[in-house]
Amino acid sequence: MNKKYFYSALVLILLMATSCQKKEEKIVKPEGLRDVFKDNFLIGAALNVNQILEKDSVQSALIASEFNSVTPENVMKSMLIHPQKDTFNFEIPDKLVALAEKNDMHVQGHTLVWHSQLSPFFKEITDSTEMVEVLTNHINTIVGRYKGKIDAWDVVNEALNDDGTLRKTVFLDVLGEDYLSLVFKIAEKVDPNVELYYNDYSMTNPSKRAGAIKMIKRMQELGTKVNGIGMQGHWDLDTPSLEEIEKSIVDYADLGIKVAITELDVSVIPMPWDFTGADVNVKFESGDATMNPYPNKLPDSIQVKLANRYADIFKLFLKHQDKISRVTLWGVNDGESWKNDWPINGRTNYPLLFDRNNGKKKAYYSIVNLKADSKE
Ligand code: G3I
């Protein structure tokens, strides 16, 4: 090859290499919520069985690109994971953990001790020694299996009444009020590195908040490791007020623990009477059509209201990001939300960030835009 051809070929190769590099640089992965909030807090979703089994590839891709934390919506509740004293069902929980590992996600175990969806054998126990044995086996087996794989557990769920007193459960009856410390300590012993949370709804109500604070302080006095409080966010368009949400985040963080917003969904349809909370055991009759006002489509005006509500609460979460470890949506899309069937069956609700076709709603853009605005 003469010199002239050699240099022309070299220039051509260099040009091609640069253009390839530019092309690569141009391939920008679309940012999901996990990227948008990566410097602020984890952003998660509760997954149902179909989502864990990755039945719908479109939705699986969406989950992987939007969220960096997952919580099993149901499959780790005692009735499902430990239905009989000597039977454990790990098949689907294992798949959840594998899905999280594949997508580099935090896993929140939900939940070890809960009076609801409770395996029947617990309810038959009346002797405290037996209860300790059975709980120890329950926690050792489940937490032990996922040691190093599950990052945090909702150790106890919904132990408080709305007035802040301890709920009457078989655990309280048989073991007394320090049963919370007992089960947290069992979990800590099995996996000293796993984070341990107390999780409940209506945690913004002043009397429940006072009860929760008293309960955590008591656990701390007993030397119990409590890493955080999970505030379930089963909220609606107007309640709880931003002031109560903020006060709760601040007061819980003052205990020296993390705050997670664990079950966020914002209902846009009426609650029967003045009922609040998220007690799954309370149900109402279907009532009249006024109780299901948007069976076909959410009017734009309400869509905007929902977007504004999400923006307001995320603004608050960003303001207190130093206290907040994680924000988890209770479900992925509106069609799958438990809020369609509670507290009245068969209604059409729109509480999440993705619509029934997995499309991004105004509410989604409203929270993403908070970060875009702050970059300007
Ligand atoms: O899987 C069965 C199905 O086989 C059966 O045909 C069908 C008939 O009713 O029931 C299905 O089980 C349902 C399950 O959800 C899965 O969809 C249960 O009846 C139903 O009670 C259960 O509801 C769950 C509820 O907890 C009770 O465990 C909701 O999905 C779940 O979103 C909800 O989550 C709770 C949190 O764990 C704690 N905080 C409150 C929150 C909302 O209630």
C-alpha cells in the first residue's frame, strides 16, 4: 500500500471508530423512577404473584426499569408462606428474591408477625412457651432462608389500634405487651445485618402516632434493635394533611430510626361514611353508584388533582429525604390495586402512577418533574 492510501485508510478507520463511539454515547437508557430518585431514596413497588412470576413481559420490563425495591404484596404472609406448623411454601418467595437479584433491587420482606392473614395454628396457641417456640421456628426458618438476600423485614405489622393502644391479638394475649421486642430480637439473632421495621397504617393520626412512639421507645429501652418505621401511605386526595404527614416523618425520625413510606396509594373514590385506615377485615356493602363515580374513565380534573397530590407528598419526601429510606407504591398499575376491592368490592379506583395499560399517568410525570425542576 502506498503512503497516500495508507493515510486515507487510517483516517477512514478513525472516523468510523469515532462515529461508532458517538452512536454508543447517544444510546441513552430512558430514566425510570429508580434513576430519577437514586440520590434521594429507594423507590419500590409491591408485587403480586403474576408480577413475581413475570407473566407479562411488558410489565416485567417496566418494573425492572422503574423500581429498585420490591415488597411481596401477599406471598410472605404467614397464611401463605407457613400455612401449617411444619409446612413452608418458598417457591414463589424464592422467585421474588431471584427477580430482585437479577434487577439489582432491594427486597423488603413483608411480614413476619401480623394478626391478619395469620396461619390458623397460631390462633390455637394459649401457652407462652409454645408461642415462643413456634414464633422462633417461624422467624428462624423464614429470615434464615433469606439471610443476606432480603435487606429488610416488616417484622411486626399493624400491632396498634387507632387510639394508639396495642391491638388485641393472639400474640398480645399469650405473650403480653413486650412480644414486639421478643420477635424483633429473634429476627436480629438470625440475621444481625438485616434491617428491622415496624409497619402500620394511619401512622399520621395524632393518637396512633403517640402510641407508636411510646411503643418504639419501650422497645429501645429494652435494648431492641429497631431500624425503622414503615408508614403505610393508604391515603386519599385530601387526607391526611401535609402537616400531619410531615409531623409524623419528623417525630418518627426523632427516635433515631429511619422512616419508610411503605404502602403508598392515593384513592380518588369515596370512603363509606367517615371510615379511614386500611384494616382489610372491615368491608362494606356495594352501596349505590355514587360510591363508584368513575367506572369507565377518570375525569381530567381528578387526574390533575391526583397528580397535584402526588407532587405535594413527594415534595415533602424530598424535603425530608435525609430521614426517608424508601418510598414504596402498593402495586404497579391501577387495575391491580387492592383499592378496587376495599372497603367495597368491585369498584374502579385509580390510586397509582401507572394506568390499567401500564401507561404513565399525570401523577407519574408530576413527581418526575419535581426533580427536573430542581435541576434547572
Ligand atoms: O389468591 C386468592 C385467590 O386464589 C382467590 O380466588 C381469591 C378470592 O377472594 O382470593 C385471593 O386471595 C386474595 C389475595 O389478596 C390475593 O389477591 C385475598 O382474598 C385477599 O384478602 C388478599 O388481599 C390482600 C390483603 O392485604 C390481605 O392480605 C391484598 O391483596 C393486599 O394488597 C393487602 O395488603 C395489605 C398489607 O399487607 C398490609 N397493610 C394493608 C394492606 C392493604 O390491605
